[in-house]
Amino acid sequence: MLLALFSGGCAERDELTISAASSLREPLKIVAQSYEKSFPESGLIFNFGGTGSLSRQIINGAPVDVLLSAAEDEITVLINFGQILPDSHRILLTNRLMVVTPPDSEKISDFNQLALPEMRRIAIGEVYSAPVGQYAKEALENLGLWEKLKPKLIYAKDALQVLSYVETGQVDAGIIYKSDAIRTGLDSSALEIPAEIHSPIRYSGGIVATTQNKEKAARFLNYLSTDEAQVIFQSHGFGIVKN
């Protein structure tokens, strides 16, 4: 479990543990700084990872206050399991998918290029635990490429690992979120996947039912829809959903 602690100068503060999809790491670092300026008595501990893995941690009793998921369905499942408070569920952000290639390599201009012999290794997220992989599989199926590309696929645990494989040249192409492509500059040579050929990418939030900090968890979740937070998310390539 990867923990990132963002704390200010207060000696004693209440702390919230936020489990969040790995693709939210960079904007949430900045959001946390803004939040803690507004509420200096509150500290935030972030646990980043693939949404599927984070959900399993919660089901297994991990001490988490808020879940920020890259898949709306995952929150719904946890609500049905009694792990997320139903009234707390809200859709916060949207995203898109892009096919990217390593820096200084040839740009993909047509999806069928992925099936060419020179495209030997293509990274996507794990299709059973990482929403970025689930969306990618759905898109490739609708493009008629899934069966052709299966022998080439390299599976990553989450969106950031897919990005790492591409940036380091370990693969010839990868399917990542638009927000990660923009953040790393890979969007300039990327091919965007039409949103209509896969399920909508909706980041959702919810309060974990076992939290002892329901009021503060609700305050943090509400803060993510403020103008201050939304400007940060938009600057990182996310779409905003008005609640």
C-alpha cells in the first residue's frame, strides 16, 4: 500500500484517510494543499492504487474514510455490499482515453497501426482490477482489435504503471487517460479514442460506511466540487461534473 502524507505545521490534527485512483495522484496533491489551508485542523493521508485493489482493501476492513474511484460501477458495488454510505455517492469528474507512444517515437495516426508487426508490445491496465484497463478492453473490442492485439498486450496494475511503461520505452504503445497524457506532454503525439466506443469514464466518490469521521469526510468530499478544486482538476485534463 502506497501512502502519501500531506501535512502542515499543526502538532495535532484530525486525519482522514483517502483511497484514490492512481490517476488522481497529481491533482490531489495540489487539492490537498488548498484544502489544508482552508481547514488547517485537518490532515489528509492518501492511499493511491488501482480502483479494484482499493475496493478489495475496503471490503477486507482497511481503515479508510473516503474512496475516490475511477469507475462509477465500483462505488455502486460497494454500496450494495454495505461498504459505502449510499447518500454520499457522487460523480465528480470525467476523463478520456488516448493511445500514446514513447517519447521520440512515431505517432499513432490510425488505430489499425496497433496491429502492425512493429507494434510488438502494447500496455493497458489490468482488465479485472484497473478501470483504465476495462475501458481500454471495451474500446479495442468495439474497434475490432481486441483478439488481434491480445498476444501483444502487457498488463499494468494501474494507470500510472501503464504510463511508466510508455515513458520508459518498455512498450511500443499504451492506452492511458487523457489527464496523464496532458500532464506528461504525451498528448501532443497521441490518438484520442472516441468516447462513444466505451463506457463513460466517471470518477466517483463515496464515504466508507465504517468511518469514524463522517462529518469531516463529507466536508472533504464536498470540497472536491468547489471552484478551487475544480480549477485544479481541469488544469490536469479532467472534465467536471456539476453536483
